[in-house]
Amino acid sequence: MIILSPILANAHRLKEFTEKLPTLLFQRFAMQQISFPRLQALTLDSGGLYPNEFPGDETCVVDAPLLRKLELSSLLRDGWTPTFLDYHGGPPCIKIPWSQLTYFSSKYNDLDCESFEEVCAFLSQMPNLETFILQEDAVYDQHADWKVQQGKPRYLFERLKTLRVLAAHSAMFPLLGIMRTPHLKRLNLELQDGPLLDGALRPEDYEGYSDTRGAWEGKFVTGITGLLDTLESRSSVTSLGLWGFQRLPIVKIVKQLPSLRKLATDDLEEELIDFLFSGWQQDLGTTSAGRTIPDLQSLTFEIDCYSEKATKTPHGTNERILQMIQNRLQTGQETKLEHVRIMYESFGRSILKDVFLDPLGKWTDPSSSHRIRLNPLEIDMIHGKLLFFD
């Protein structure tokens, strides 16, 4: 049993409040109109249960003038009880001072019943965001009505520096279509479905395209390029992560961002390898001004353990990735590459060892079985998927 009186007595001292169990503790405080004059960060995780069930229709306002960071996780709805994320369907039980927030994270919250117009109105309440993170469950067609009206002005997020979205295509592409982010620095997108998934697209999505792949490529290029078009300068983006966009034109996006310092993708396609390779061959004598992505410090990718084309030596894709890394390291003081993360499945250990670790390990002795420190390179081997790299 939680004794509330000591916490209530010290509410005025709290700078952070974290609740990861559905105890309704913070909601109880808020309903009692407790003031949190020093509260700066609030984290609420209900664990997938319904934490917002209150008798009556009373709405209370959270009194926290310094609140800047809000993380909401697994706040599901029962269909009739107001929640934190109800905006037009009736007053929410707890009213958050959204306009104060500089950091907002919504992870696996129940947004499937909201219309896209309501979601847009909700986002427009947070004009001061510097970091926005959205993670959605991959439930097909739950966002089927999320449509961007052509010609409608985008919502301005003047201060946004970091945008991370993990969602199905039906949520991700509309979201990118309504945001204007002139000073964005870090863009990380993870698509939860792909062009080969049955039922991922509806018939109207094929309009103007001859096949599924073409429809997906159009949505990909339109969605992300449209967001990049809102930048004041494409050189402002220094970190890019694209996951789940296999066999789609990632290189078209990377080519538009010349100042990248961090790049993460699960598919280093041949065209992208060639692009990262260009300008780094020693025999060309290329100056730093002619090198592609000269400031790249961190490279994250997933090795291909399936394709014969990728694993076949000496000219397989994985071998070419190794050569690209080595060339970027062997150009002297101009190189900036410092950190490589290699994602692999358990059965891919032999490929990882033979193609990457043994050749690079000859440069220096490994410091451990899970990390090789080279000079100047550091390699992390990560089993499984890396979600939202930093």
C-alpha cells in the first residue's frame, strides 16, 4: 500500500515524477489540485491497463509551470472514459499544459479512434517542442482515415531538433505531411510494415503506379522529401536513421544531407554503398572538399545473412561494405569515422566474424568479445534490432 501523505507533503519539492504502474497515483494528486511548482519531467506508464477511470465529468488542470518533459506510455482507452489524449471528443480528465512542453514522447498510446484532424489540432498545441517521439503499434488499418488535405498549410515546429517516429505507413506518412521543421537536426524513422506486406496498401494507393513497389517508393519519397523541403538548410540535419525501408531509394534521401555525422539504416543497398565509397579511394587523390558525407562519425547497419549476393566473396555486398569502411579509415587525418554498429541475427555470427571482425581485427587486438576498439574505429556488435539509435 502506498502512503500518500509524505508524497503530498513534499509535492512542492518534486522535480521529476515517474509512475510505471497503474496505481492512479499522479491522477489522484492532480484531482486534488496539488501544485507542483518545481516539476520539470513527468513519466506515466500504465502498463496497458486503463488508468483514467474517474467518476463524474470533472476536468482538472495540472499546476506545473516548469513542466517541460512529458512521457506517456501504454495509456489505453476503454471507449467511453476520457483520457489524456482526448481533445475534441469531450474534456480530458487531466489537462496537461501542452504549450510548455519541449519534450514529448507518446509510446503505444491508443490513438486509433482519433481522426487525423484531431491529431493535428493536438500537435498544434505544442509549438515549443524540441524533441518529439511517437511509437505506435503495428495494427493494420487503424489509421485508415488519416489523410492529409492537399494544399493545407503545415504546422510549424520552429524549435524541433529531434523527430523520431515508429509507426505503420498509414500513420507515418500523413504525420510527415503536416509538419514543418525548419531547424531539424535528427530524423529517425522506423516503418513497421513494408512494400511486400499483403494488405499494407489500399487500391487507391496504387493510383499512378504499376505495382506495389512503385506505390511505396512514391509514398516514401513524397513523405520524407516533403519534410526535408521545410528545412531552412539541409545541412542542418546531422543524424539520420531509416529502418524498414528495404529496397526503397534511401540513397535519394542521403544524397540530400551533406553534413550527416550519424547514419543508420537496416539496408546498405549497393547504390548507397557506392555513394559512401565515392571520393574515398586513395588512388584518386580526392581532397576533403570532394568527399561524400565527409563528417560521418557513426555508421549503423544490418548485415545480410540471407542473400547469396550479399554473402558471396570476394565481391558480395558485405565485402564491399567492409572495403568502404576501410577506405574511409585509411585516408589519413581527414577521416571522421569513429563508430560502427553492426546489427546481426544469431545465425549470422560466422558472417560477421569472417567478413568484418577478422579483417578489421587484424589492425589491433580486440578489447572484448563484444566490442573491438580500433584506432580510430570502434565497433559494436548488436544481436537483434536497435530501436531509435542516438
